[in-house]
Amino acid sequence: MRKIILSGLVAAVLPASAALSQDLYVYGGAALEFELAPNGAGSDNKTDINAYVEVEKSGFFAGLWAEKSSDELSDKADVYVGYRAQTAGGLSYYVDLTRRTYFNDTGDYTVVDAGVEYQFTEQFSTSFDLFYYPDYPLIDAYVGAAFALSDKITVSANYGTYGVEDAPDQQEWDFGAGYAIGEESVFDLRYYNGTEYVDHYFGASLSWDTTFLSR
């Protein structure tokens, strides 16, 4: 299915070190995203605003993520549960189950996803994520790499293949850079392309993530 779900990504990037303790954590955040003519030259631009809240204890987590879009058919919400952890050798991993609901009845579905990330150095890391959609059934697989140019700027790229009902699998990729604004916010500029895309396009996002509670 085109476009990996965001809740799995949120789960993957939250601090994996938290899973090594018995503490209770409550995370939250929001993002504003803009895509320039994502359906080809002359098409409408797309703006999304989304937010999430998540509770974690001993590596087990549950959360709610929702998005409001300028394309009202894309309005949706995810409810998810899962587990994440990190090894002493720098390997982080997660597995979660998500139910996605569209507010305008464009097709709800369930996703089972898992992923790993390995931190080779303080600057360089790679990731692999796998998504299974049992309602169809379809499978998506994505690989990514990120390199920190400084404590503020990180460049990254992703490549994936996604399943399409009654058609061959398609591929998509992106690359861009993020700039850290303080300790909780990131501004990201990114180029997107894919075999099923009408044309390539560019996107920008401003995201904020924080820890509301830690005890």
C-alpha cells in the first residue's frame, strides 16, 4: 500500500533507552506538513496537521495518532499498541499493531509492523521496517539511512517497495535534511519520487515531540 503509516514511525523514533527501565513515560507531539503539488504539476498542494499521545512502561506502549488534511478524504486516526527495546550494542527494535480509521469511510484497515535500527557511529544509522496488511493482504518493506552532519543538521534517505491490490508492487524513495530547533522540534525539507507517482514533488514539515511525564 502506498505510503507507510506514520504511527509506526513515531514509535520507532521515540527514545529507545526508555524501554530499558521500569519507568512510566507519557509522550506527545504534533507536526505540520506541506506537500507541493504531490499529484503532479498543476495539482493542489496538500497540508496536513497531526498530533499524537503515547504511554510507555517497561518497553510496552500504546498510543493514539490523528491527522486533519486539506484533502478531507485523508483525514484519519490510528490506535496502536506495541513493544520497543534497545540492546547494549546499539540495535533498537520495535513491533506494533495499528488500526487505522478514516473519518470519511475511505477504507479502514489493520497493520502489523516491525523494524530495527542500528547505530553504527554517533553520526550514522540505518533502519529496516516491514509492514503487513492482513485485510488485503499486502506487504511493504523500507530501508533508510541517516547521517548527522552536526548536532543540528541530519541528512537522510529512504527507499521502499509497497504492495498494490491486483497489481505489481511499486517503489518509492525520498531524501532530505532536518534541522533541529532546540531539543524538541525539527524542520525538514524533502524530495519524494516513486514508480506510481505522477511526478516527483517536494515537501516540508515542522514537528514537535516531547515527554510529558517520566517517573
